[in-house]
Amino acid sequence: MRILVFNAGSSTLKFALFDMACNEAELVRGTFERFSPEGCSLSLRSAEGRSERALPLSDIAAAIGAVPGLLTDLGLDGIDAVGHRVAHGGPQYAGPVAIDDTVLQALDALVPLAPLHNPANLQAVRLARATWPDLPQVAVFDTSFHLTNPAFVTTYAVPEAWRGAGLRRFGFHGTSHKYVALRAAQVIGQPIERLQIISCHLGNGASVCAINRGRSMDSSMGLTPLEGLVMGTRSGDIDPGAFGYLHRELGLSIPEIEAALYKDSGLKALTGSSDMRDVEHRAAEGDHAAQLAIEIYAYRARKYIGAYAAAMGGLDALVFTGGIGENSASMRRRICDGLEFMGVTLDHDRNQHVDLADRAAPELQAWGGRVRVIVTETAEQLQIARETAAALAAPARPALALPVAVSARHVHLCQADVEALFGPGATLTPEFDLRQPGNFAAVEKVRVEGPRGGFDHVRILGPTRGRTQVEVSRTDTFALGVQAPVRLSGDLAGTPKVRLIGPAGTVETDGLIIAARHIHMNPADARRWGVADGQEVEVRVTGTGRGVSFARTIVRTQPDAFTEMHIDTDEANAAGIVAAAEGTLIPAAE
């Protein structure tokens, strides 16, 4: 499948053509920029080499119209689909979507959330649909990757009416952050689900993302791409009280302030130039304003990195990408200096001599450094092509009915803790069998106790495991006074401790989690449905008085498993489920 990708900005148009069937080969990459009434410049990279030339194309519409001819001149016909970068997909688009008139109408309604980005993105969509009316076209959203952020990250502490109007944090650069996290995991040689990664996309637009075990946990950008780091022309973090202050003191209107924060702030406001290369050059010549700008830029990035390492409870890799992250050795050094206490140490020679050819991702940490420091060229367009291909290749699937079981708080014990709680030589006594073969509810029960309170008569599930695990709901964590992460069973690294109290003794143990909703599935059902272990699916639960869809439900395939979805009591209450219900896996076409 050959996929043409467009990434349209307000003043540039990037495009690339990928052959996904040929090792994701990039056949051509181009950038139209510096548009004027006289024309624009085109930078092109293909099998024929690199070239730059001037073309008599005065705007993005004309540039898109010229792409078919450029591809023909290079002998690159046979496009199968077009993928588009769209900055803001709101809360409704958690993944790529095939574009039709209804989708376009929905995206038009989101323009106020990204007034500098979405209009250009949607212009490219409309022009491409007119140019290639018979080709499927897919939107891939910067915000989708961040929709896994928990509510305590996305919620602003503002009046309910404002939140009801859609005021919340979203995060951007998601396609870039997703790609570099996957690339870092590949370099490290570990599944991304086991890693805690901080991705620093540093360019004219800049953001930092905390990627906790494969999912975006937090991003420095918020409702709009203004929040967070200092950028080329954007301010980054600023006290919202500045709006009132500037209105009172300078008589500025809200639109005037907003426009200045987007277009006349950041490096441009501090130095007169939005290009970090110019700023670093001037700083080296003794320009104090440029020196201060560099210090501000590095400090803001370093502050977010420290905060996100703390938020995740650890850090395995720090990844730099974007024009500044890829090319400025001095900025990478400034940001990393002072992070040695976290295990971040740079090797000077590695950092100074970075080669990113052929999608390389070199490691820059000093010998023995605990945290991997990686730099790689962001490949947003490749990631867009991947997601476009996946969206179009997803087959229509027959509906598969699922039993949905409610899992109340419970404990899994290791044998040592069984004996500590119930006496030497004690074993668990089955009271009744569970649906999953070999599993049972035990006669024995324990008290689970946290710093604020506890629960008596908590059920123990057998058989024993290699490590004790305590599963509760989010509401339970407030009663216990402990914050627990949402994890799959067995993923217990860095989990908080609680006390288990039995008739013969007590045990202080970690392993407290809120179980991620999941589906136990036997291999035969997995093949019939076309899903794989670890895949995220959506399940629609109806017939309970309150129809609810559970997105990001994780499939866990096991030999001889009874196919069944497990949710906790909070999720059951949200869906109006008393004890059990039935759900349906939603086909990809829906």
C-alpha cells in the first residue's frame, strides 16, 4: 500500500509518500515553504537525491495541486490512500478516522481549540479530497495519544460550567511522542509496556510528554498548544491572571493578548528571533538577551522532566526529538545538566557527534548511566502513514458477545504471606470455583488496611502466586488513603504498600493496584475475533438501563481461558451493572 501523507501548517506544507509493503520505505519527502505572491521554495528528498528549487506557487492550495505532477515526474504513481495530520481531535477521536463529510463537519467545530493549526490542516484535507476524490483519506490526530491521560491530569480546577463547555487539558505532538517512544523501546530492546519514558519534542513548537508503560500520562501542552515550554513564538506557561492585568494596564483585548501569546512571544519576544540557531549564535557572541532566553528555555524543559519522572515514579529513558532536540548538542547538555540525581548522565563525545541517518536513534548516556538518553529524528509522517494503513486494513468483524463480570476488591497471596497471615503450613481452602479454570475463591479472608482506614473480610482468590497482589477500585483507594496506579495484573513495580491482617499475623506488602479493565480470552475466540494478546478493544454494554462503552479494554489471551470481561465496582456502577451483564466487542467499522 502506497500512502501519501500531508502535514499542513499555516505557512508550510510537508508531504511524503511511503510504500508500506516495502519495509515502510519513504519514496519521497518534500516541504513547501516561504510562500509569497511570487512563489515558494520546495525542498525535496527522493531516490534521486536532495534538491531545492523555487516554484511559482503562491499558497498551500497551489502546492497541493502541484504534488500529483511532482510524483509523476519521479515515476511514483499508484497512490492507495492519503493520510492527514490534524492537530486537534477533541475528546471524541481516540484514534485515526476515515474522513467523510460528517467527520469534516465535526472537525470544523473543533477549530476554536486550535485556531492556528486546524484551519490549515482542514484546508489540506478538502484540497486533497478534491484532487484525489476516489482515494480513502484518513485523519490522524495530535491529541489522540493523550486521551489516556487520567482525569486528575486533564481536569482544570475551574467552575463546573466552564468544564461543561469543554475546558480541559488535551496535549499535542502526540504522533511525534508516540513514534519516538516506540523507537526508544526498540533501541532499549524492551516492550514499551514495561518502560517509563519522557519524550522531549523541541522545535518551533515544543512539548514534553510522560509516557508511562506505553501510554501518555501527561503532556506539557494543555487545552491549546500554548501551555508548557517556551517555544519559537509561543509563551508557554503564563499566569492566567496576566489577561486581566494586561487589559487593565495596557488596554489590550483578549484577542490581542491571545494573538501575541501565539505569534509574538517565546524566543521571538525574548530575543527578536524565533530560531534557536540564531539565538545560540548571538549568545556565544555575548548577547545577554539571547543568553537569558537559552537559560529560560533549558530550565523550563528540565523542570518538566523532573516533574514527570516524579509523576511516573521512575524513568527508564529520556528521548530528544524535534529540530532543536535533534540538532542542538548544547541545549541537550543544558537540559540534562543537574539531572544526575535521577540517573541522567550525558557522554560529552556521544552528545557532540550525533548521526541520525536512516532513522537512527543513538544513545547519549555516559557509560553505566542508569537512564537511557536517546536522540532520534521525529517521524510524524511515517507514524501517520502507519496509522492510516492500520485504519484502512482493519477488517469488519462479526459481533462477539461477552459475559461481563464485576470484580470486587480482592487479594492474591504468595505462599509465604499465606503462612504469615494464617499460620505455619497453612494453605488456602477453596470455597467455590471461579469461571477461569483452576481459579477459586478461598474460605480464608483478610483485612486490608491503609493510613486512613481499611476493609474487613476481603476475599482471597487462589491459587497462590509468586507475589502478593491487592486489587481495589478507585473509590476504595480514598477509603484506604493510598493512591494506587491502574495496572494489569502482575505489573506491580513501584506500587504502594498496605497492611494485610489475618488471624495469625500481619503483612506489610506492596502490590496495591486498580486493575485495568481486561478480557480473559482463549486463543480460539481471539482468532475468531482477530485480536491479539495485549491489544486494546472497545466493549459496548447494553441492557443495563445505562448503555456504556468501555474503550481501551485490554485483551489477555491464555490457554483454556473462559472468555470474559472483568471490570471493577466503580466501572460497574457507572454502567448500572449490579452483578454481571453482557457486552459486545465493537467492530472496527463502527
